[in-house]
Amino acid sequence: MKFHPVYRANRPLSMLAAAAALVSFSACSSSDDTRAEQAQSADVVPSTTASPTTTDTPPTTTVLPTTTVPEATTVPPTTAAPADDEPPQAPTGVVCLGVGGGSGEVLLAFDAPSDPTDIETIRVYVDEGSGFQRVVKTTIDGAPASMGSVWDLDTTDPTTWSMGIYPVPTFAEIGIAVTFGDAAGNESGWYPITVTPTFGSCS
């Protein structure tokens, strides 16, 4: 049997063409895969470009230090004026000037205080033998007496003050005492005298 010469000559060319086509397809496929991987890699955002999580939390240096909190201020206590516990000086030179127009009315005089502005009240006490009892309490401005009766009160003289008081028992020996009082309620001592009021005089 004889083979045609053209057939034998063309067979090797067909195999070479097929091999070349396979290589070309492999190269194209490999190139396409490379481009796909590169495109997929380009779509992925690198992790280094993500925002740092530390920016969501304020820096700790922005918190005010505790030393900047103002301390509570304390108001110093007000210094109160010292209480007035010093009584006025006792009136001196107490005398009975006489008896008034009726029974039991006695006129008294005594030395004016050295500081009249410190005196608010005048008190008169009488002792009938059982101890001194207050019979008069009046202010030096001439206001009505809060106890007993007072008339002809004179506190304008710089040396001698005088006043009439009622009631005072007469025709019997009695003790009479006069005191000064200040606005704080302090009361002076006294220098009592002993008299026997009668009509027109004190013996």
C-alpha cells in the first residue's frame, strides 16, 4: 500500500499547529488569571488605611486635673461686739429734800452720773425694816415710770439730778437707796441713806 506524499508531508504541520495553539491558549489563560488577581487585589483596601481606633476616645490629657477644682471658701465668723456686762457707777450724794404735798411723797436728789449717756433707768428702793423693796423704776428721758410714780424728774443739771417719788411711807424711819441702770440691763450698786420723812422735811 502506498501513502500519498502530500498526506505525509502535511501531518507534521498539523501537529505543530495544534501544539502552538495549546501554548498560545495557556499563555492567554495565564495572562487572564494574572490580570484577574491583580484586579481583585486592587479592590481590597489595605488594612493600614483604616482609621485608628484611638481617635474615637478623647485624649486623657483633656480631663481637668483635680487641683483645678476650687476649694470651698469658708466665711470667717463675724466678731461680735463684746457683751456689755459692766454696770454703771452707783449714784452718790443721795439726800431727801423733803416730803411733798401729800402723804408718802418724797423728793430726792443725787449726784449726776459722770457719763449720762450710759444711764437708761433710775430705780428707787425703800426698806421699812424687812429689806429693800423697789418702789420706782423709770427712764431718765421722763417717760412714765414702769413701777411707782415719778414727778419733777430733772436730769438736765450736769451736777445734780432730782425726782419726786410716790409712795414712800412717812412718819417712820426708813432706808432709801437709788441705783442707775444701763441699756444692757446692768444695774449699779447703791449707797443707802436712813431718813424719817415728816411733813415738810426729812430728818
